Amino acid sequence: MNNKPLITIVTVCFNAVNVIEKTIESVLNQTYNNLEYLIIDGGSDDGTLNIIKEYKSKFNNKISFITESDEGIYDAMNKGANLANGEWIYFLNAGDRLLNPKVLSTIFDNQNISDFDLIYGDVKVEYNKFNKLKKAKPLNELWKGMVFSHQAVFIRTKLIINYQFNIENNIVADYELVINLYKDGYEFYYFEQPLALISCGGVSDINRIEVIFDYYKTYTNYFKLNYVQKIYYLINFIINYIKIFIKKAIPNKLKYEIIKMIK
């Protein structure tokens, strides 16, 4: 156990009484034992804290939590990083869960990762009646936006503490942090397996147009886009406006059938 790194898993939540338990269970069921679990609650008043306290009483040596108001999800994630003792940190949203009990063991029993600073993989997205694999994209496509889900990323904790999530960038601060790490030459490792099961309908799904704009604005704060890349963003805006119209116009049952075919 001494030669296995301590992993800190952080769940940020607020009024998540209906989903927090499955997230906690997926962490506590991990076969990798050298981990700590931090829950950063934004001041829930719906029964979420009762569930957290119940698990805390059973697994006191693994779970810690705080509950207080914050300035949004990235502020809460910064709090989690500043409290973390682990060499590596992983953020798992309330309602999402690690795909199986051996996710951590599969990654951190792998000796090939010791020289890397960020490990990323794939996820499965949970829709109403089915799951869909979402594979990470190549790093050379970072100019298009986030190329992997943050629920499939392990980062050395010291890097989160040093860089911090920019809480002014309230939708894609995780993307901005990844750009900074990539720009500054840190080593990335693609672990080609799905690591988590995540829920559809997150902020990046609901506010897709705003997310694309923020990707554009964030990337161009650090790099210049060429003409072809600018055209890509224009086309992407148009396509997503059309998608929004279609989603509003067609019944949910038909919508899910279309997602199965094309997503």
C-alpha cells in the first residue's frame, strides 16, 4: 500500500438528495483502498446532508465533508483541492459515478503512469433508457473545446492548487485549466477505457451555445485561431442552433431514438 499513491476524490453537491447516494456508493465500492473522499456541499437543505452524515458515520476514515455557501461549482472544486491530501485528485459530480469498482485499481496499479501529470479516459453518458460511449478526442483538437469529460480526468493535486480553477470563467474553467497545463508542457496520458457513468443534461448540454462561445473566448485568450478554425466555430454555432430547434420540436421518445443513431 505504501507504494500506491493516495487518491483524493471530490464530489461537489447542492440539494442532491435524489442522486448523491449512488455517487457515494461508487466511490466507497472501489477496490483501491488508498483513497480519501471529500464532499463539498454548498449548503443543502433537502436531506442531502442526512445521507452524507449517514455514510460518514459508517466510513469515518474515508469520508470528510464541509457544508457552506460558495461562489459556484469551480469555487467549490478549488476548496476541495485545497483540502486534499492525495497526490492525485479526481472530481466526480453528484449523480455521476465511477463505472465499476476497479476503476482506480486499473489505473493506479499501472506503473506506466508515474511520469505523467494528467490522466484522462472515456466516459459513458447515461440517457433515459440507454448508455452511450463518449470517447476522448485527440489533444491536438483542444482548440475546438474540451476533448475529454472532467469526470474522466485525474490530475496531480499540486497542479490544481497552483493553477486553481478560474471562478470568473463560470462554465468552462476546467477547459481553461487544461489549456494552461497543456500550454505549459505538462505530460498527458490517455487511458483508453471508460472510467465513469455520467448523466446527460449537465450545464454543457443545456447551455450548449454559451459553452461553444466560452470555448472560443477562452482559447483565443491564449492562442490565435486561423481562418479555417474560425469557420469551424461559425458552422458549429449554426449546427447547434439547429439542434436546439429540433430538440424543442420533436417528442422525447423520437429524440432518444435519434441520439442512439447519431450521438
